[in-house]
Amino acid sequence: MWKRLSGSIRLWPRSGPSWANIWRSFSPKLWPQLFEDLTPTCRHLHLHEWNWVKSYVGDVQIDVEVKKYFCKAGVKGMQLHGVLRVILEPLMGDLPIVGAVSMFFIRRPTLDINWTGMTNLLDIPGLSSLSDTMIMDSIAAFLVLPNRLLVPLVADLQDVAQLRSPLPRGIIRIHLLAARGLSSKDKYVKGLIEGKSDPYALVRVGTQAFCSRVINEELNPQWGETYEVMVHEVPGQEIEVEVFDKDPDKDDFLGRMKLDVGKVLQAGVMDEWFPLQGGQGQVHLRLEWLSLLPDAEKLEQILQWNRGVSSRPEPPSAAILVVYLDRAQDLPLKKGNKEPNPMVQLSIQDVTQESKAVYSTNCPVWEQAFRFFLQDPRSQELDVQVKDDSRALTLGALTLPLARLLTAPELTLDQWFQLSSSGPNSRLYMKLVMRLLYLDTSQVRFPAVPGIPGAWDLDESPQTGSSVDVPPRPCHTTPDSSFGTENVLRLHVLEAQDLIAKDRFLGGLVKGKSDPYVKLKLAGRSFRSHVVREDLNPRWNEIFEVIVTSIPGQELEVEVFDKDLDKDDFLGRCKVSLTTVLNSGFLDEWLTLEDVPSGRLHLRLERLTPRPTAAELEEVLQVNSLIQTQKSAELAAALLSVYLERAEDLPLRKGTKPPSPYATLAVGDTSHKTKTVPQTATPVWNESAAFLIRKPNTESLELQVRGEGSGTLGSLSLPLSELLVADRLCLDRWFTLSNGQGQVLLRAQLGILVSQHSGVEAHSHSYSHSSSSLSEEPELWSGLPQVTSSAPELRQRLTHSDSPPEAPAGPLGQVKLTVWYHSEERKLVGFIHSCRALRQNGRDPPDPYVSLLLLPDKNRGTKRKTSQKKRTLNPEFNERFEWELSLDEALKRKLDVSVKSSSSFMSRERDLLGKVQLDLAEIDLSQGAAQWYDLMDDKDKGSS
């Protein structure tokens, strides 16, 4: 049988002629040695796999002579000893019975080379180990697991990449925790004084190797590091840990341990102190076997478990991804229609792997496999770049969200992918296989005494969370009692009287006036009003807002200055105790200016307490639009309080070093930066910030986590509209950062700012404005409460629940507007909200806008116009207009409101959709209520 098999194996494919020649030269001698006295062993019913523990002594002889320098070098004899596994697959029905032979060393073999001539120098101690290591590294790169040598025996063999790189049997998570009782290698004063050691550990499984950090001057080091390795052959592969003492010249060996991975598979979880061979002391390892799951059913459970795992330098993985890169078609040519030399770069976050280059073709075949560990496949992406081997020319690109695999059968995609930034027919064939990493937590037990490794309470029930003895991860934040207790103080600077004159002309002979402005300081914030030119009784009418706490002793400091070209002149100051305003909630006073002969200032202060309900939000927005002054910023409708407690699983710098993270919280132009926590992927900040929110429906909280000197680690955008629908306008939980790696625990709560002293009513109702409706209005509203406040012009606002039912729109539609008189500004204010059910004259909807005219004047000075809305019968405007005139003058006017539409782009004609005229003498201008008015034809305007 063996002779037939040996003969069949000599069938060679067209590809790989170099290996074919090597195999032809070695097979006559190698196969008899391999199969001599061989009895096949059955492993998991695979009769096509055998192991040989053989020492190959080669009679190879290589001689090199450089005549110019009269030197000779060479190799005479080579010995290679190790466990070689040969796999014959796939099985076939015809000769040669199997489609390919794959072989690999389960562990690194040992190598002995007899150098001759000048290369005898490589036998010198030190150089010998260096040269042997370099050669073995080259051999391991293609012949030691997970690498294997594949020899196809038939032409057009399918799935070559999968045969060369099959899925691993499982993953072992290695927790290198500590060591104890290590030997001391450092000596001082020529060995008279014994020191300690600077230990570090090398962890190796096959070609996968990891090096821990160095712990200086310690014989009982604590590393607390975690590594993950892929295991392909069980039993067979070994976990090897070597401990060394770090020295400037040559590191001293402190001992090693080895463990077959089959024992980890059998145990599931091992947590033991292993004795070091070749030295003294023990090393503490925790080993966990992670099974590969072909479906996404337990993904959330795995992610929840991983959040409680304390892992460094890399966060724990939730899955692995194997990419089988097969081939590409119709890649673009280089300049001059030259064939490219394509290679592929595959990246997931900061991990990039490259394929080999295939020369002079735009239809390359790679047949290579690449493996990646994934922290959260729901949000990570695979980035594929096809480039020329110079890396300067990109031939195509592909970005694939890995979430696609979570819904694919068996977490596998096997297909052509269209390339972007490439030719019209350029595509790439890949097979992507994802497997989730599942730890059977039923086998996990935790230490009975925290911090004492190896002390186990087997009766203790399994816990969800860390496998390295860390406290359970909190589900909610724990802010202190002062969080969320802030208020907003609205500062209304109205006017001043009897200010002193500081301006002088003609050398002081002519007395002028002053150009006053106001400066306010409170709670670390400063505000400044605009300058009123040449006025000793200025009127500013500006509103400022500041977030305040209930800390006693705070004062509002107010100073008035005269604006000059050089130095501004002092016009007086005053102070207001913040305690008085916070206790009473409202203050409206004339304050005497101090340190000047005359002058007084009119201030209005109101405390706004956030309310955890969105029921009054529309009402607040409407009131704010009415009391908004031209010189003031947009008024706040809500207060956002944010408590940022901690983050976990942040990405590491260059994949190995923990960052020094800080966070920035921002809403609009306002931001807050936290402290920087040095060298950790799990920072704890415990910081809070508060923000004034003007439009809660459209604004969002932007959070960025950055590393000191390492850029952005992750970000989060939280729309405040999510808070508006949350219970008590509050969200308190873990949020996943946008890069898919890392989470933050924060609390965000919104409070609506309801003014009790706005001076306007915000009820919103509808009625038909006609001769009959005007006479019925007092009766219609007689049953509604109109409670007068202590201030003469202030009224209690009505909520939407108190509003009467809306009347149906007329045949031409309706317009919603608010008209009121702003006594502080001495202005008539009109606010156009919207229109509804407008008339459609033609085939297409109109392009409506609203025109306002204050009659009887018809000049441009009183004309106002909204923006134009495109193709709608229900336009939204929300625009405000003002006319400066006294209240007596306003009561003599009529407001003409016309809704129009442009007839065409080239024409100046306007179609009248409807209009309404309001007699301002018949409207209570002190209320400022939003109302719907029926639109009428131009001929009916006199009947309104």
C-alpha cells in the first residue's frame, strides 16, 4: 500500500515547480524513512493523519568558494529533529486517492548544522544560537503551526487556501498573572552583594509568541497580562512559558514550563501555579479554552462577559475572522497600459496584514488566508485595499461591515465583492468565516479570598464578569447627591437712568454724554451688553443665562462703563446676593449704582428650575421665541446634566501600550474636558458637566475619548431627542463608542426650563377670525383661568391641555401667528408660525410665503416678508418680525397678513392664496397667544 501511495504522490501539479524539484530529490530517501515500521494511529476517525517522531540526518553538502578572496565556506551535514504531522486530504474516489499532502511541525523542531570553511565561525557560542534561531525562524514561517506546507497532487485543486490554513480547533486565553520565588541573578560589587532580578516572560504556542513587560527589582513579579492564541492540533501543541532576567548585555534564563493544550481542552479552565524547569520558582497561569461557535445566538452573552474581563495589553476578543483571499479580476492597468503587480492589504482597526505580490497581471491569484481577532463584530469593519506592490498605486478598495456576517448562514460569506475606486468590472473573490469565542462559564469558579491566587471556593456559585478576579461591572452610574441640582439664572438687563456724563469735548469745555455698557460676573462667567451711544438713560434690553448651584455666598457683580477709544470710564457698580434670587425665584428691581454720584440700573432676575418632563417643551419654545430680544442669544429651553463615570476596553496605543485617556463633552460651542488618567484602558473620571440646551429636538451630546498624544480612541453622538422619550428624561447606562472598541458609563438627564414670569401666554388654539368669531371670543375663553401675577404685565401661562379644540380650516386654509406688544422693548412683535390646508390653484403645490403690512402705512418701512417654502400646502416658517412704535400707536393700526405664491421663476407676478386683516385695537396685545386665522379672498377682507 505504501509503495502505491508513494508512487501516486509523485504526480505533480503545474504550479510550484521549485517544491516539485525539491520533493523529487528527497522523496526516494525520505519516504522509506517515513514509512519504515509505521503503524497508522486513529485520531478522531481521521485515518488520513499520521505523526512521525523522526530525526532526519541529511547527507547534504554545500560548498561555496570566493576565489578573489581565497575563502571557502559551506555546510556538511544537517540534523532536524521534531514531530512532523502529515495529512492526506481531501480524499478522492480515484487515484491518487488524495488531492493534496499537507505537512507541518506541531512544535518548533531542533536544528543542528555542521558548518565548514569560513562559516565555522557560526559554531562559536553566541553566534551559533543566533544563526540557528534565524534559520529556524525561516523554517517556522512556512512549516510550523499555524503554517503548513501544502503539496497539491491534482490539477485545479479547490479551496487551496482553506487546506493551507484551516479553521483553528479553538482559542486559548492565557492570563499570565504572576511568578514567585524566582532566583536572583543580579550581582553587585563583583558578586559580593546579591541583588534581585528584573523578570519578564515569553509565552509561545507554535509561532505565536508574546513578551510581557519587565518588572524591575522583583522576585515575585505581578504581570496581570492576557494573550489569546489559536490552537490547531489537540493534543500536540504546547504552551511554553520562559522567564528571563532582563540585563543590558545577555538576559539570564530563570526557568520554563510546558503544557500540552489538550489538558486545557479537557479542563476547560485551569488556574494553577506551575513549577519552572531549569530554574527555581513558579509561574501563575490562568488558561481558558474558548470554543468556536458558528452562529450569533450567544454574541450578547459573550460581549457582556468580556466587559467584566480585566485584560491587557489587548482587550478580550469576542470572535475571530478568517479571510480566505482567492483572486481578483479585471483590475485597472498602470500608466502606459502596463500590467500591475497586485497585492492586498487587509485591515481591522489598527491591525493590518498583507498578501504576497503577484507580478505582471491584472487577474491575480493569491490563495492566502488571514486571521483576525475581533472585539465587537457588530461595529467593526474589514477594510481591503488592492495596491500595486510599490504601495503607491491603489487598484481598488472595499469596506465590509462585519455585522453582515452575523446574519449570514454559519457566519460565512463566500462570494465576489465589487471593488470601489477601481475599474467597472473589477472585483475580488473572498471567503470570510467568523466564529464566536465562547467560554463555558459553568466551569468557572472564583477565589474565595480576593487577591490570593489559587484559593478557590468550589461551593461558590459561578459569577458573571471577570475571569481575573475584578469586581462586577456596574450597570449604572453612582454620582454624588449634588449632581443634577443646578438651576439656570436668567439675567435681564433692561435699562439705566441718570448715569454720569464722562465724554468731554474741546478740552473739557463742552460737556457731552456717555456711551454706556454693562458687565456682569457670576459663577465664573462674564457677560457684556452692547454699547448704547450718547445716552445717559440707556435701554439695553438684553437677556443672559448662566448655570448656578446652591452654594451659599455667591453674588452677582454688575459694573457699568462708558466706552472710549482708550480706557473705558467707570460709571458705577452694584451687587446682588444670589441666595435672595434662588430662594424667591424672581427679582425685579432698580438697583442704585455705588461709587458714583448718580445712576441706577434696572435688572430682572429669574431662577429656572429644570423639570423632568417634556410635556411643556413646545410651550417653552413658543414663549422663548416671543420674549427673545434682538441683541440676545437664543434662550435656553432645557438644561442637560451629564455625569461621566468611566470607560472600559479602550484601544491600546500601537496595539501594545495602554493610553492616557481623557474625554471631552460638547453641545454646540460649549465643551467640557475631563482630567487625564495615565496609562490605562479602563479610566475612571467621575466628572459632571451641565449644558444649556436651546433646541432639544435637534441638538446632540458629542463625546470624544482621546489619548494624550495618541489621538481619538472613540466617540459617541447622543441625540437629545432620545432623552425626550426616556423615563424622566434620563438615560443611565453603558454606551458603545463609535469605533466599536470601548464603552463609556454615563448618565445624561434633561430638565425643561419653564419660566413663570415671562409676561406672555403660550396657549395655542385655533379659531376662525371673522366678524362672528370676534364677538364670540370673550365668551369662548371666559371659562379658562387667567390668573394675574404680582407683576402688572405678567400672566400665568395656559398649558396645551387647557386649549379649546381646533376648528376646521376654511376653504382657503389658515395661518398661525402671534401678535403682541413687548413693553420692555416698546415694540410690536409678530411671529409667523405656519400655514395649513392652503389652496392649490394649479397642477403643482404652491411655493408659499407670508407678507405683512402695517396699515394704514403701505411703504417699505412697515412691510415684512417671510422666506419662501417650496411646493407645500402646509409650510412651517417660525419667523419673527418687529415694528418700533408705542402701544398707543399700535392700537391705531391694522396688520395685513397675506399668504402668496410665486407664479413662476421668471415672472414678478404673485398669486394671492389668501389674506387676513387684524385690527390691533381688538386684540389683547399683552397676552401673546398663538392663534389660527382663516384666510379669505381679497374681496372679503373688509368683512374681517
